[in-house]
Amino acid sequence: MIDSNDPKSLNNWVQQLNLICKPFYYHGAIGSVYFAGWALFATVIPVRANRKGRKNVIAWTFLFTTIAMALTLIN
């Protein structure tokens, strides 16, 4: 049994998303979605940078990355 009130307790995304009793492929699906998004944008961003200019595209990707990391830390 996990005691969430104990400061030494491990409270990670498995508990936060209630995946403890879910089938094993749910855990893999989270990693796969992350990789699929990364692979998709790795093909889209360079093309956009060539059309719109690298400086603007890099600035926008840094902004989105910062927002995503901040949201990750909040959760």
C-alpha cells in the first residue's frame, strides 16, 4: 500500500494517472505518444524554419518548450 502522506513515498505519474491496475500497454502508450510527437515535429520544424526563417521558428519552439516544461513541473 502506498502512503502518500509519507514524505519518502514515491508519488509518480503511475499513481497520478491512476495506472496501477491498468494493462501494461497503457504505460508504453504514454512513451509512444511522446516519441510520435517528437518524430512528427522533427520532420515539420526544419521545413518551416527554411520557409519562415530560423530565428523565428527557434524562438517559437523555445517558447513552447518552456511552457510545456512549466506545465510538467506544475502537475
